[in-house]
Amino acid sequence: MRRIAIINQKGGVGKTTTAANLGSALARLGRRVVLLDLDPQANLSLHLGTNLASGEPSTYDLLLGRETLADCLRDTTTAGLQLLPAHIDLSGAELELASAFGREILLREALDTWESASQEAHGEAPADYVILDCPPSLSLLSVNGLAAAHEVIVTLQTEFFALQGISKLVEVIQLIRRRINPALTVAGILPTLYDTRLRLAREVLAEIRRYFPGQVFSRPIRTNVKLAEAPSHGVSIFEYAPNSSGARDYLVPSRVHPGSFYALPQSPQQLKQLLMVAGFEKYFQIARCFRDEDLRADRQPEFTQIDIETSFLNRDSFFGLMEGLMAAIWKETLGIDLSPPFERVPYSEAIERYGTDRPDRRFGMELATISDIAEASGFKVFKGAIEKGGVARAIAGCSGSPISRSRLCRAPGAPSPAAHNAGPNRCKPLV
Ligand SMILES: Nc1ncnc2c1ncn2[C@@H]1O[C@H](COP(=O)(O)OP(=O)(O)O)[C@@H](O)[C@H]1O
Ligand SMILES: [Mg+2]
């Protein structure tokens, strides 16, 4: 179970937005995720549509030892994503816990207890990720977050004061490491609210990369109004605006990072090896995937694609899969029955008949042999070739009209080329 604290003592730098959407992205990639709201302002809870009444189980009760972690958890609208919500009561926790013994590690103990109970009962961790949304301060609550976490992500707004105060944060992380949590690592620095149009933003980003060499996420989170609007609808960006740049940006850190940050939900290679050892003779994995590549001119900006991983196939199992898939898609989307198996044309035959291995069979574009015509014609180039034992071949086209077809079709009241081809004056093949 990876425990990640999202931290920066400044407010408004995208911590809560990152916790909500990174958590949601990971849940969508098949992980079991718990988001834990450590901020008395409860922005994360509100973002995910939870507005607690006083007295309902929250982070506050967890820290005071009044409730177990499992009792505080709530489901969200995203499968696999649970929330441990906060309430404004939490602002009193600092004072109430001021003299408590071991006050810095209360959260860690609660998480440890929850994890080991699950290990004992079910033989596995209760979640794959716990993401802690820290308050905008370096108070006892943040210290609890840092003590309970294994990793931190520092969000930095790409504006002029981005690095101001950062040395204090680094100092606190080092102190926590020395005193209470030696294994704490920095998973990455995540630049946020990046305005691609501003030179200042680019300069600050370069400055951040210089300050934290090798630790900055490969791509910043761009400023995107959809990210700011999603909380008022109580859902993550993936439900609110799945095609937005905000959704795309939060999928990227959930999947890739220099080195080995968040991996894909499963490793096809490993799975394949296991299946191979287990003696399976075929393997298909058909998954709906999120696209997170850069947009390119030649690419449609669609958000999902179907990925097919296969192994140990022979030709027929491949055809069977693709034909079944195509038939299902046509039926589902267009209501058209395609009945597999489809007609198959061997490569050599396709080349022979159509001059291409991708013939469009809707049109009569079959090649015809015209050696006799060519030989009788005055074209030396054909004649020569045929005399040397070659053949002349051509695609049947229209002829027989003194006026060119394009001119015919341009005349007022003329039928469209398609109607022309279907009518009684249909072009006759040359041969
Ligand atoms: N990439 C972004 N683009 C546009 N607005 C954003 C972005 N990230 C955060 N915001 C907005 O900025 C404000 C502060 O973000 P928030 O995540 O709450 O910061 P923090 O938790 O660090 O205080 C919120 O209103 C949020 O909706
Ligand atoms: Mg916040």
C-alpha cells in the first residue's frame, strides 16, 4: 500500500485538485484508492461531493482515536475510490492534541492498524494507494501526514513566488525523515497551474527543474478552467470533463514519470510470462485505455481507445478475434449484422487482382489484362513490354463520351457522379 502525501504549506497551489484527480485517475486505472482529507477546510471532501454534518465520522475522530479508519470511509461516485472526509472540527485538533503523547504519529498508527488488520483477515492490504491531502500549513496535521506517508508529492504553482518558502518545506521533510519517518521519499515535484501562454510560467518551470534536478514530473499540470469547475459539481475531472486538458494532464502523472513512478495497472509482459509458464496456448487482453499521448495533427483527440494485447496466436485465432470484434462493434453502433467469417483474399491474389493488399471491394476496381489492346495501340512503351513477354493491365474506367466526366457533372442539372454511375448511362468498363 503506497501512502502519498500531497504537500505545500501554501494554499491555492493545486494540492486538493491533485489529490482528487490523481486518486480518481489511479482508481480508473484499476487501483483501490483511499483519499484522506487532512485539511479542516474540507475542500477535498467537498470536491468529491461530501459535506459532513457535525458528528459524522471524519479525520478528526480518527486522530482522536474515537473511530477506526474503516468506519470513517465513504464511497465516492468513482468505483475503487474511497474518501476519508474532513470536517471543520479538525481545526480544533491541533490544540486538543497539543499535549497528547506521540501526537505526530497518530495518523500513521491509525493507518498501520488498518493495514495490518486487513493483512491478517484477508491476506492483502486494504488499498493500493492512500493519498493524503495536507492543509496549507506546516502544522501538526501536516506533520501527521508526513509521518504517515511513504512518499510526498510537492505541488508548485508555476508563478513568480513558486520557490519562496520551499527551503522551509524541504527542511521540515528532512527533519521528519531524521526524527520520525526515515523512509520518507520525495516521489516528485508537480508543477501546477501552468499557463502555457506565459513566458514567466516557462521560466519558473525551468527554475523549478534547476532547483530539483531529476525530481520534477515530466509534464506540468496546465491551467484549465474545467479543473476549477469540477469541484462545484462534486465530481472528479474525469466525470466532469473527460476530454479536457485537465483530465489528460492528471492521467499522465498517474501513468508515467521519469524512472518508475506509477506503473500501468498490470504489466502485460509479466502476465504473458505467467500464462506461458502455466501452459496457456492463447492470450487476449482487450482493454479500454485512456489516451495520454500528445495531440498531433494527424491524430483525432479521442479520449479512449481499445488496446488489444495478444500472444501465442495462430492466424485463425487472430482472424476470429478481429472478426468477432468488428461484428460486435458494427452491430452495437450501427445495427448492421456482419456475419463472420468475412471473405478472405490471400495476399498474392489481392495484388494480382487489385494491385494492392487493401482493395476497396465496394468499387469495381479490379485490374483487367489489356495486353491485346496495348499491343495493337501505338504506345511503344506497352508494345515493347509485351514483346518482351510482359502483360499490360489497367483499371476499368469510364469512356465513350465526347465530354469529360467532370465537365458533365459540372453542367447545371447534371446528375452527381454517383447517380451518373448508377443510371442507364453508366460508364461501361473499357474492357
Ligand atoms: N490546473 C488548474 N487549472 C485551473 N484551476 C485550478 C488548477 N488547479 C487548481 N485550480 C483551482 O485553484 C484553486 C486552488 O486549488 P487547490 O487544489 O484547492 O489548491 P490547494 O489545495 O493547494 O489549496 C481551486 O479553486 C482550484 O479549483
Ligand atoms: Mg487544499
